[in-house]
Amino acid sequence: MEKWFEKQSRLVQILLLLIPVVNWIVEIGVRWSHALRKGSLFKYILAILVTIPSGIVIGWLDCLWCLLFKHLFLCD
């Protein structure tokens, strides 16, 4: 799902991260696919944090981060 998200236009990425429930689902998919691809303990911890309801807050942070730096927070 990480590759799919990166292929989307910046506007679509921002819109996906702005909508609360969609935000959480996209965060879970992108973070877990990134963690499984990289295999880092820190990436797994971040994926677990996103999976629990605090992921909505991280998703809004990712929305701002994506707007400013064109990638998700700690997912480069």
C-alpha cells in the first residue's frame, strides 16, 4: 500500500490524510507495509502506535508533513 500511496498525486494524498476514518485506514496500510519492507524495530513500533486510536493524531501530523516535505513523517 505504501507504493500505491506514493503514486497518488499530492492533492489525493492530502485529502486521504484529512478525512478522519480514511486517514486511520491509510496510515495503518502505509505504515505496516513500510515496516514490513524495512524490517526495523522502530518502524514496527511506529506501525503499532498508528494501529491503536492514536494513529488519527499521527495521521494529521502526516498530513502536514506530506504537505511540507512530500512524504510521510519518518517514512522516507
